[in-house]
Amino acid sequence: MRATSQAFLENAERALGDVQLQRALENVPRGFVTKRAAARARLPEFDALRDEARAIKDHVLANLDLYLEEYERKVVEAGGHVHWAASSAEARAIIVDILNAAGARRVTKGKSMVSEEMALNEALVPQGFEVTETDLGEYLIQLRGETPSHIIAPAVHLNKEQVATDFRRHHRALPAGRPLHEPSALVAEARQVLREKFLAADAGITGANFLVAETGSAVIVTNEGNGDLTQTLARVHIVVASLEKIVPTLEDTTTILRLLARSATGQECATYTTFSCGPRRPGDVDGPEEYHVVLLDNGRSELLASDFRPILRCIRCGACMNHCPVYQAVGGHAYGWVYPGPVGAVLTPALIGIAEAAPLPEASTFCGRCEEVCPMQIPLPGLLRKWRMRAHEAQAPGTTPWQGRLALRAWGWLARHPRLYQLAARLGVGIARGFWARYGRLVGAPFTSAWTRYRDLPAPEGGTFQARWRRHQRHRQLSSAQWRHKGPGQ
Ligand code: SF4
């Protein structure tokens, strides 16, 4: 996937003008945010679990090599194969080799953000593999030739009318006049089409929410059951996962699982939580004949040794983007690469380079909601600030333009000269009031156009902040003097 993160501002502008997208984005706070809040309220030990989960992941990251080796040992003991890939290109080549060696042409895939990161479909399709995404959202965007706009709801930007149109265009074998108005009809049609793909598949590729070192299991969490059909029906099962998905034990996995679904969709747990533990054994009723795990590094080792290590605690729940005012306004495609929202704004510069992604850390109001809701307590605003500093130091394109830098320098100078600062603040308030008095809104005032193009700034009330604060202090002193003089209760 070609990254357009550098063009975040243009992407965002387009997204803000897209009426259909704006309507779809209204569902994010209505659905995910409300449901997460209710699920969190129903679990008194939620914060204690967050502490525990964070400690588990910190421990794993401090001992990653040991747990990865233990995991590999368990997979091999169970009859599977583990492949180590330093880069996306290596991982793609490994997967192509596995498929060719197995004579597999038809491939089904469960949802996997890591396979998006490594642009797996773009490598497989030109080589003649027939690849079908089986997660409903992923299937919809595959039909449209799009990329996911959310890490757990890839098609959150689409409405049912668009889906019906796409189905009519692609499912040509079905009767042209069939009714497709209801979501249930769309789901039933997708199920019918995908069922044939599952049954015909030679190989199934899934991601992993967790890799359990203790047992060598790969865990996937879904609400559709497509992951189970992908991994059990085909002859070959390939798991693709990045290194940091390791957790030490099954008990640790269950601790983090209690947070995952609640933070993601507000469910107590997802409909399907599936542990795959190697190839089919004698006596098993189903399961693949071959089982492979491709472990992708792709920059994680460097991240581990950097200030950005906490982002490797991420369990891809999506809560940070659901609560982010920037994501809620522009959606996921504006971020221009695989991972949107606050997690993407931290991870993308690490994976594709700050020069390619410098505008992303700027896409934050620093309101702190992302950190507040993150089940793994990742200090997202702090990490974004670090990226801003790096981008600023590297003078990466897309960082604060020279006018902004000059204004900040002037502000810094004024802040060190309080009398002049107060004078400038009074002047600013006077100018803003003048605009309001004349035009009824703050439009066209110097330095404000980027903000006022889409929203109003309220008229300043009652002078500068410092003037109001001084008045407030005087008022408080006066009240307490009166209180002392009269005594309480009079
Ligand atoms: S950064 Fe936190 S909130 Fe965001 S996806 Fe990762 S775990 Fe979830």
C-alpha cells in the first residue's frame, strides 16, 4: 500500500467535504464510545486489569527474545513451522514460497492488519493467487479496491446502499432483481458467496491477536467466525503476526482478553475467541495438514530499543481512534497508511519513517482521551509530542511552516516579557472583538483562517485571561474578607 501520510492535510480536507463519510463517522461516537463506556462501568476491576495487562506486556517486551524462542519451540513440537521475517518483503516471499510448495492457488484470509502492513494481497494477486478476504468489512473494501479505514471495523466509512451497489456489480451470478435493502439480506448474500470460497480454499491466512509462548497457540478474536473457517477448512494454515503479539501464558492471555473486547466494541468478550495450536493431529475432526507461522519484525526491534517502546503494548482494540476528535472528523483514510488514529500517528512514523509521516503527530488536539481509554495505558500524547520534536529537529516536510515557527518564537519572546505580553493580549482581544462587532463572527482575522474555515471561534468575553483572573482573585479576597468580618452563617 502506497503511503499518503505526507498528504494528511489534503486527505483530511477531502474527508471533511465528503458528506457521506461525515454521516458514516457519526456512528463512531454513537456506537463504539457509548458501548465501551457501558462495558467499562459494568466491570469495577477494569482499571486493576489495565495495570495487570500493562505489567504483562512490559515484562514480555523486556524479555521478548526468550518468549519468542519458547513460542517457536512449542509450535515446532506441535508439528508446525515458524518463519522469521525481518521485513515485509521477506514475509511476502516466505508466504509465496509456502503457497507454491503446497500447490495452493485459492487463498482465503481472515482480517489481519499485519498483512495490510506487508501489502500481502498486492504481492499475491499479480502472481496468480486468487485471494478472498473473509471478514465482512475486509471483503467489502476488497470489492471496492480500498484499504481499511478502521483497525476493527475496516468498512466503517460505507453505508448499506453502497454495499448493495457493490454486490450487484460483483455478484453477477445472482438474480439481478433480488432485494438488498436490509442489512440482513446483505449479510446473507456475503455469507453465501464466502461459503463457497471457504470450501474451495487451498490455504487460509489469518492474523493473530496473541501468540501464547506457553502453548505455542495463535489466538484470534472475531465476531463472524470467518477466522475459524479460514484456518480449519483449508489444507494449509498460515498465521502472520508481528513479534510483539507474544504473551507468556494462557492466564495472561485471558487477562488481556477481558480488556480487549470491552475496549473495542463494548462486548464482554467477542463471539469467537479461537486458539489454533498446530496442524491436525491423528483423530482430530478438522484442521489443516500444514501449519506455518510467519513472524514479522519490520522495524519492531528498533522500536523496542527506542523511546517509542510503549506502543508495542498495543492490542489493536481501536479505542484510541474511536475517542479521538481528529479521527471522528476525518476518518481513517486521511491518515494515508494502514494504521489510523492516535495509534497510527505514533506507529506509522516508526514503520515508514518520520519524513514520510511528519503530519500525523500533528493530527492531535492533545486532549488526552486516547491515553485515558487505552487499555494498555500507552502514553499516546507523550509519544506524539516526541515525534513532533523529532520531525521538528529533522525539519521534515509537513511540520510547522516557517510562519508558525516565527509566531511561536515571537510568543516565546513575549512570554518572557510580561508587560509586553499583556499589552499584546489586550490588543488581540480588541481586534477579535472588532471582527465580531463588524461581521458577527471571526472570519478573515489574521492567523485564524485554518480554524474558522470550518467552525466559529466564540467572541472573547470580558477581556484577557489575565485580566479576568486578576478580577477573580480580587473578588475572592473581597468575599473572604467579608466572610471573616461577618462570620459564617449570617
Ligand atoms: S493504542 Fe491503546 S487504545 Fe489504541 S488501539 Fe492500541 S491498545 Fe487500543
